[in-house]
Amino acid sequence: MSLLWKSDQEDGTYKNPILFADYSDPDVIRVGDIYYMTASSFNYVPGLPILTSKDLVNWELKNYAIEKIDEPGYDLPQHAKGVWAPAIRYHEGYFYIYYGMPDEGIYMVRAKDALGIWEKPVLVLAGKGLIDSCPFWDEDGNAYIIHGYAKSRIGFKSHLGIFPMSWDGTKATGEDHILYCGLKTQPTIEGPKVYKRNGYYYIFAPAGGVKTGWQVILRSKNIYGPYEEKNVLHQGNSIVNGPHQGALVDTVNGDEWFLHFQDRGLYGRIVHMQPVVWENDWPVMGINAVDGCGEPCIIHKKPNTGITEKPCYLAAGDDFSSEKLGLQWQWIGNPKDDFYSLKERKGFLRLYCKNPSGKAEPILWECSNVLTEKLVCPYFRASVCVDISALSEQEQAGMVMMGGHYAYLAVRMIRGQKRLILGKSYDGEDGMREKAEQLLVLPEGQEQVYLIFAMREEDNGSVFHCYYSLTDDTDPASWTEVRAEFTPSDHTWVGAKIGLFANIVGDKEAGGYGDFEYLHVEALED
């Protein structure tokens, strides 16, 4: 066994990625000596995570800016919708986060304390297809939003737009119009971040697509353009494909760094950091630059922030000893208070068997009462102990690997018998569907089961394994492997996730629950 992903090498260097976790479209600022990061959260809630660091390498998840999504429809999972590509800024005593919701418009949420309670979101500009919004307050007293467009909603992409907004950042004060067209030289340009330096307005933006694209810099003496352009970061000879959307941030001593994501398929969009220097008023990112265009580094000297942080790791798993859910957990839709309890049985997470979809044959994909956490290392074992003694007829409780397709192990009560079930999703004619296979009938009086997932590196790549045990999850000799024939995958910009659930099959009134004693997640050696 090894520790979870560790970027800080404790010898003055760091290893990319700095976060092996799905923090898509990251944006970062420094306020004083603290760095703040946020990222896309899509339909998962709570949303807009707030991570902090004092050295840009060791990050901790500290808060969320929104508890749920108040717009209609989000009480059920709205996959690939919701909160896209935020930008975080600090302005006149407030932390601001701007984000696009592709079906609703551009929103803003703010707080005096990033780690406290955030105000309710404000709709700055309504409209379909407005995404990837970044605010900019100019020294002349004008304020703007620069943003991207979602072709799936508005019919075109590869353009950036701009509109003026009020100084308090709450509303648009003029019409939106096209600022830049990338169709000829920067296809699929998106995710703009705006900065000003030495009299130039700079727009940092990815182009070329998520998996194989590059970073381009646009610059102009006028925020409305015209803009010069220069590619400054690409894969080159590195192993880091498509260095994508990110943020420029400086240290207290003036050094600058660029934090961006890499699409790693089933693991989601993981976060890397590159050094930045300036030549002739153009940023040069990464290493081995040719004509001002660098490539991502893997090992590099840590930023000189003046602070030495103790290496830390993103939380994974839970022993449910608190009366509040850990910050690592997110629901796949807006939760209700009666989904769970951490107080009814001390040291256990009680998930009540619910069917929020309202369908006679619900599937997990359509039920908001699935509780998930991100994958935080490439190879791992996840094990859960669940007490299933309180299940009633047609109720089930178990663990799932969510993603573009998903698989789960659960115990379901069928005709008075507790049965171990393997469930898997598949593509039906009308969308995602689900099928279940009975593995065995549990012995009479069996009150607990142990469910184990493992992701291992094997000759043909990352391989997913499922096991169960009726006695122990620490002794592999007691495990029985289930031939799941399943490969986890990402789904529309979101990586795979480990999830816990309790639901009811059919339309009867639920009455039972599953009590989860723990979820253990351990890294496996590659």
C-alpha cells in the first residue's frame, strides 16, 4: 500500500499533477498569502468547491460556494448541465465567483469570507449558451464580462464574447457582442481568463479541444481589440495531453505560475501547474520552449511562496464519525433532508431507501440520492461495510462506480430474501437504462456485507475489479470476485466517481435504510 496521490516530493520539488482529482476548469487567485481555487461542479452539489493553499502545491478542500442549484429541474440529476467553468476574483473586499449555466445564463455569487457563507447567486445576464465567464474590473472604472459560447445551446462556438457590467458586478449594463473569432486559427477557443499587465489586456484561453488542444494568449491595448495571438503551451514531447483551461497567479515575491487541467478520461480533469516567465510582453509557460511555446513539466522546483507547507492529501473515504457530511461528498442532484442521517446511529451514515425519480423502475442515473466522491489517485481499493438488516421488500443499498456508464454491488430484498445484486447501466433506445443480475441469496440472519472495488494497472491498462465478503474486507482470502466485465468511464466532462446509495425498486412507499459504517479508500502501487 502507498499513500494517496502526493505532489509535494518534500525535497523542494513538486510532481504534476498537483491534484489527481477531477477539478475541472480550475481558476485560482491569491489574496494575501493564501491561494484560493474553485472549479466546475456541473450538476453535483454542493457546488463550486473552494480549495486553499499557501504554497500552490498542497491543497485542501475547505468550503463550497453554493449548497444546491435553485433553478427548476435540479432536484433530479441534470447530467452535463449546471455549473460550468467558474472564475474567482477578489474585488473591494468581496470574493466573487462568476459561472455560466448553459441553459440559464451567467451568474455571480459572492462572500466577504471565502470560507464562510456565500450570498445567494445573482443572474447577471440571462441567455442560452453563455458559458466560461470571467469578470474584469478596469482601473478606469469600467467593468466587463468576457465569456465563451456553447454550440449545443446557441448554435456556434470558437468565439469569445464581451459585455459591460455594473461596478458592483451584479448585472449587465449593455449588450453582448462577439469580441474574437477563432474559427481560422484557434478553433474551439473557450474558457477565457482576463488580466492586465504593462498596458496590455491579456486573454488566456485554451483552443483546439480538450484532449489535444493548447493554450493561446490574446493581447491588445484595447479590451475590445483587435487582438494579437500567440500559442504558449502545448503537449510537445511531454506525456500531458491537451494542456487546457486554467489560471495565472503570482506569488508574494512576483513569480508567476499557470494552473490548468489535463483530461485523463475516467479520472476526469486533473490539475497541473507550470512555471511562467515573460519575454517581450508574452508569457512563456512550462519548459523546453520553442518560439515562445513551452510544454508541460512533470517534476519542477516548488514555487517560492515564503511558506513551507506540510504535505497534505485530498480526503478520500469516511468513517462517518461526524454529524455533518465531509466536504469530499457530493450528491448528483439537489438532496432532501430525509435522504440521510448521521445522528440516528452514531458512527454510521444512514441512507434511507428513496425513489426521488418517481419512476416505477428507477435507475441510479436518474436518482439524486446517490452520494459520490471523486477519485483521488490512479490505482486504488475502495471498500464499504453496510448493515442491511433494516431493508424491506424491493429496497436495496450498496456501492456504485458512477461515470459515463456505471456498475454497482448492492443487497436487495426480494420476496423476503436478501440477495446480492450486480447492476450495470447500458444505452437503451430512450437513453440510459439499467439491468441487474442476482449473484447469491445471503444466509438467513446476515446483517452486514462488505463490498470492494479495485482499480489496478494491468497489461491492458487500468482494470476494474469487484469483490464481496460476508465476513471481512481486510483479508483478501475472504473475498469473492464478481466478474463485472465493466470499465469505468467519464461522462461529458465529469470523471468517474465512487458512490453510496439506498433506494427502492418499484413504486411502493419506502420504509427501510442501509447503515454504512465506513468507506475506506487506499492507494495501490502502480
